[in-house]
Amino acid sequence: MKLSDFDYNLPEGLIAQYPSKTRGDDRLLVVDRAGNSFKERVFADIVDYFNEGDLLVLNDTKVIPARLFARRKTGASVEIFIVDKQRNPVEALVRPSGRIREGESVILDSGDEARVLGTTEIGRLVEFNRSIDEILERYGHVPLPPYIRRRDEPDDRERYQTIYGREEGATASPTAGLHFTKDLIDKLKEKGVEVAYITLHVSYGTFAPIKEEIVERHKMHSEFYRISGESASIINKARKSSAKIFACGTTSLRTLETCAGKNRDAVSGFTNLFIYPGFKFKAANALITNFHLPKSTLLLLTSAFAGKNLLFRAYRYAIEKDFRFFSYGDAMLII
């Protein structure tokens, strides 16, 4: 399978640089696999597609302020994006990496010193002069993706988190969940919809670019996941019934598929599951997602779930109708 078959042209003006003025005030493109069709709604209308007893699965990971800014002794700017802070030295993406010598020290905006060491499979090792948790808590920035061409602003602290995020550890937001408000979740519960929370700490594994032209050769980086005993019980009950299971986001879907057939009780671990067309889904009947970058693992996953031809027709429609794309953009429901 060729990666180039999953490319498309997107006008730069459709890449959302800011969230909508009000959370949940977004457009929704409903993609109907059985009807081989799609139609436009608003996100609040998503309630109409749930029935009593259905299950909504949400990823409750919480984004850490993983982006730091620094300067070299020459005065040149440096960005350090923490990928894994559990290691010491930590693993990070450093820009511009190629210009920074191994062992070179840079000065953070906080005044702290960071020493850039050797390379890893992902980026560089970075050693800090004090606790990375303390530095990030006070001086870390919201890790907005690189296609948002601005520094984070105060509103991003709240808008780049889901309202239900509680398990700190992600370095990117599970963006399909950004559309949900408390009121909307309450309406689903009033309708008799069950809600289960799982955790997958979104990191480099989700947003790393595919460098292989042959899709099957790509290797996903591992990400930590957890499903509590309570959530496992709710999910297993839904599977045994006629209820539909709605996965909110590709991360929720990957976690469910990783654990399909396993999670009779609490389960945790690391997943590098790579989903692309031809994958046989076992865990979910519907997917809530955003619009994804060309030639990305996320686009491949949604192509597998919806069917490539139908999905790309929907994308062409979204482009023609000026939908907003990517993390802060509009949403899609695949049923």
C-alpha cells in the first residue's frame, strides 16, 4: 500500500489557527458508511445519533505544558519539545537540532540551563539543571502542533484540554474530545447513554510522520494506556448487548482495539498498534474524529474505519465547503 495514495491538497487558510469562539460551536460532517453518504450538521446534533444504552468512550488524558523556549549563547532561538520526561536525561525534539552540538548548553526563558546531548530514534536527550516537572509547571508552554503558526496564548491553557482530562501525561491533545461540553455530555447521559473513560497518553507515536512510502513498513512508537476495572466492565457490557460503541478520537479507538478480547478487568500497558486500510475492527461501531493531515497515521486509521473512497469524498466536500481542519478544526462522525 502506497503512502502517496493518502495525500490530498489542502488550502492553508483552512488550517484552524485558533479554536472556535465557544467550545462545541463547530461544524460536524456525518459520514454514513451503510448509506455511502455524508451530510453536514453542527456538533451539538451528535446527540441525535445516540440511542439509549449506547456507549461513549472518552480519553481522559491531560496535556502537560511540554514546550520550552531557550536561546543559544549566540542568541539564536531554540525550542525544546518534551517527548518523554520519565527518562533522565529526558527525550525531546529540539529545533534546530542539526545546528546544536552534542554537549552544548542552552539557557531557558526561565533562566535554567539545559544541556543537549546525543540523538535518539526520535530526537535528542536533554539534561536539565533541576527537576523537569518544576520547570514545566512554571515555564512550560502549551504544546500546540507545528501547523498552528503561533506561540500559545492564555486561552490555549484551557481550550487545548478536554473538559474531562484528568490523567496528566499527554504531549498532544486528543482533539476529537475538544468539542464536548459538560452540557452536551449531560444531555447524552439524560438520554441513557453510558460514558466510559480510558487513558492513552497521546505522544510522538500518534503524530510522528510516516517516512516509508510502503505503508506497511511504518513502525508506530509506543504510548501508555490504561483502562480501569470500572470502565472495562462498562465496555464489556456494551459489547455483549446491541448497543453501539462510539469511540471519541483515534486514541480511544486504538486503545479499544489494542484491548479487544483482553479487558475483562483493569488493564494497562503500551501500544504501538498501527491501523491502516484492511484492518478488521472489533471494538467500536462509530468514530468521532477531526480532519487529519495528509499522509498521516490518523488519516490512514480513519480511511480504514470509513473506507478510503468514502472518506476522501467527504474530505473533498469539507474542503469545498470551507470546513476548518486539524486540531482546532471541525469534527467528523463516522457511523
